[in-house]
Amino acid sequence: MPNQDRRNFLKTGTVLSASVLASSFMGIIPSRASASNKTKAEANNNGTTFRTLGTGKHSIQVSYGLGLGCMGMSFNRSFIPDKKPMVALIRKAYDLGVNLFDTAEAYGPFTNEVLMGEAIAPFRKNITLCSKFGFDIQNGKMTGGLNSHPDHIRAVVEQSLKRLNTDVIDLLYQHRVDPKIPIEDVAGTVKDLIREGKVKHFGLSEAGAENIRKAYTVQPLTALQTEFSLLTREPLQDVIPVCEELGIGFVPYSPLSRAYLTGYINERTKYIASNDNRPTLPRYKPEAIIANWAIIDILTVFGNQRGYTAAQVALAWLRAQKPWIVPIPGTTKQAHLQENIGTASIELTFEELKQITDEVSAVKIVGDRYPTPQTK
């Protein structure tokens, strides 16, 4: 690789052939490098664990190796909590040491960025603020289309900066790849915004290997944000190897499968369809929820023996895959926030990781994650 930072990034994430055991799970072979004690790179002088997204000048350090996904505080999760407790939740996360917060113009639309701007105002300069562009929004409503035209990207950034009450977005993602606009043009626009000081780092969401490579040649990426959980494991085979090769961090969204892996929802759960995408997703149909429940049983039994919740086991499994994977679980509950943060202290052994992997691999997942493919 052309620089030492990227070589170190690859060295940290590389599977050590001397310490592997075969796994039946999608051809993945977990390594002792991923599942053993924390590396020196994961702890600072104060003992707070952290992980690094990206390499060199394009890198971001994330405390606990976890961020806070804030979408559900305003959008797409049926109920919308009162603003006051959500502001308090975001500030509580900061008080507990969380330093990466994720939002997007599409969440609401717009209302989540407004919430974020108010909540982070007292400590804005001390955190990493992430937002996204890429959906077509007309008259305050999602049209179902995409728009990553360079002029539109610039307009979105200007509007997001105002809603977020800030002068810079630390990590700006393209929310979905727009097939009408060459990815090189998108990357070039963000590169210009970085040069102008309105954005610090660039990321993609749900981009495939080819588009990742094309964008990277124009503007190095700090992170790829894509759905990844014990129910959605495809990234291990397609995009995570590319991230490792190029030194790009990986941010799993919906790391708990939209609350499913917590055991919080079941086949009887009622959704408010006007503000929840789960009724449209095949994996959340009652028959799929029942069929896939074996995974929750696996996580529950494993966690009960060790004092962990099912959600904590699911997050620990994700983090054990690579030391540069940073999940962003969302929540509207302070108790769940603390539960998620507690995952940072869980160190799965090689044998434990293999046990979870093997048991989950024996479960046939029922239902696609979306009605149509998202990764492009």
C-alpha cells in the first residue's frame, strides 16, 4: 500500500492463518486476531477504548468503538418521542463518552437534523457529526427517488449545516448510490466541499465494490455505512474485503436488525405504517420473524451464561469481525444506551466467536432485508 497508515490498518485486520479454525458460516473463518484481547490501538491513555475509521488524514477515532444512530428519535420507528427526552438522551450519550452521532436530512425529513443541532450545541466541537445526502425530497416529503446531482449535494449541505447549527459536517455520506450520476462526480463534489472547509471526511452508504473503488480514486473514503448484523451477513463476503484492502472503516447500520435481535419485537408487534418501514420489509413479516427466532434463542442462551443480553452478544459478534468496524445502534431509551455501551467491554474469545458463528450459520434466514436490492 502507498502509505504506512494503510499498511498498519491492513495488518490489524488481517486473518492470522496459524490461528484459524474452519467455519461453516458463509465461508468466513474467524481469527484470533479479531476475537482476542484489545489491541494497543484500541485504548487511549485514560483507558477509554476506541476504534479508528479510515486511515491517515482521513481517519476518525470513535470512543467505545460504537456510535449513536439517531434516526429512530424522529423517524421510521412508529412512535416519535417527545423532543426533550431525546435531547437529554443525546447529551447523556456524550456524558457517558460517546463521540460519534449519526443523522441524515432524510430522517424526518429534516427533523432529526434539527433535533441533533439543538442537542449537540453544548459540545459540538468535541464530537464527530455524521450526516447524509442522496434522496430526492420535495415539499418536505420523500419522493422515493434519488438525487446526487452535484448542485443538489451542495444545496443539501448548506441546508444541513443550518439545521445542525454548525459550520462543518465531520463525516458526509452519500445515502444511496444514484445510478444517474457517476460516482466520480459525487466524490469530486464532496472533495470540493472538503477543500472549502464545509465537510471533513467522505463516506458512502450501501455502495458496492466497484463504486467504492471508483469513488476512492477521486476522494479517499473514511467509512462505508451498510446494513450488517447477524441477520444480514453479506458484507463479510463482498464489501468488507474491499474496505480492508483500501483502509476504509466500516459502519454497520441496523446492527440489531431494527430491534429484532434484542427480542423487543415479535410476530405480534404492531407498527404505525406511516412512520415505520418494517411492515414493508420481508424479514419483518410474522412468518419470517417466527422462522428466524432461533437466532435470538442462540444469543439469549449464550448471553445468559455470561451475564450479557442478546443485544450485547449481537453487537459483540459484529465488533469481533474486524477492529475497524464501528456499529451505530439506535435507541430512544437511556437504559438501552448504557446496555449498548457496555458491549465495548465484551471480549469474545476465539472459541466463543466460533461457537456463535457456527450456531447461527445453521439457521436458514427467512425473508430478504429489503423488497429491492440496496447495494449498488
